[in-house]
Amino acid sequence: SSGINAEYGGRMSRGAALSPNLGMGSSLKHKFESAMYSGRLEISALSLRTIPKEIDDYDITDVMTIDVSRNKFTEIPEEVLRCTEAEELNCYHNMIRAISDLNAMRFLCKLNLCRNQLTAIPSHLCTLPLEELYLANNKIHTLPKEIGNLKGLIDFDLSCNMLSSVPVEFGQLTSLKDLNVIHIFITHIPSE
């Protein structure tokens, strides 16, 4: 049978690349079935550009941890946004250019968007109850002033971006314990 022969480690058999019109392979189906019972959706390192529509057969709205890292998504998949109970979302090393509205994910505490192609952070991201936010290795030029709304943020990685300043509201991140700004050349720090 043609399709995916991926193991949990993310290895794919030769010639098993995914295309938009290819159905879900048995291993990918297993990952979605498993997610319904385990609360963890792990579909990393599968070279996915889209999630096959067959996923609609699986109720993953209660998934708490989502790992779609090391794929080829250009946006956070719509199917992932339906996981309204998610507390952790790992989108590390994709090709995401913009962040979808994540407000339905009202319990999201940990978000990893490192190694994508982001140039800005939308203000709606700052309404989430984030405690950990990882944005390293993107092309982010500015932070929204709403960044100060992330009062519970403890761990923030902005390293290897193109920031030259931070908004005054950055000083309102009073819970922050770990801030990584390696390889950022901030030329202006607000006096407040």
C-alpha cells in the first residue's frame, strides 16, 4: 500500500513523502487514534505541509500536548487550533510566517515557535495564559506593546531575532525568571 510508513521517531521509508492528495497512512492514523486516549498528539518530523482531512474522523479536541515540530507547515494547522484544551503547543522548526488566532486555546501555557519565519508577534498572542514562550531563530523585528499583558510569563526566549528595541510594557513581565536575548542587538531600552 502506498502511504506513510513513519515510526514514532519520525523516520520515513524511502519514497513515502506526503502529498496533499495522499490519504493518511496507518502510522499517522495510529498517532491520531493514540492522541484521543493519551491526550498527546505527536506528529513531528513527517515533512507534513498539511494535515490530511481524514483527521476529522478523530476527536482530538481534548488533547493537552501537541507536537507538530520539524514539519513544513507555513501556518499553524487549522486542525490543531481545534484542540481547545491544549496546554502545550510545539511548532519548532517549520516554515510558519504568521501566527493564527490562538484565542480558542485558552489554557495554552507553553508555546514553542522557534526556527520558523516569523517577522512579528500578533497582539492576540498576549491574551493567552503563557508561562513559557520560545521564539528563537525567527526574523522578529518588533514586539507588540501588549507583551506586558503576559503577567504569568516565566521563560521567554527571543534569541537570534532582529529586534533593536523593546516596548516600555516589556517591564511589566514581573514573573519573568529566564530571558534569553543572545544574538539580539537592542539599541534602545526604555527608561521605565
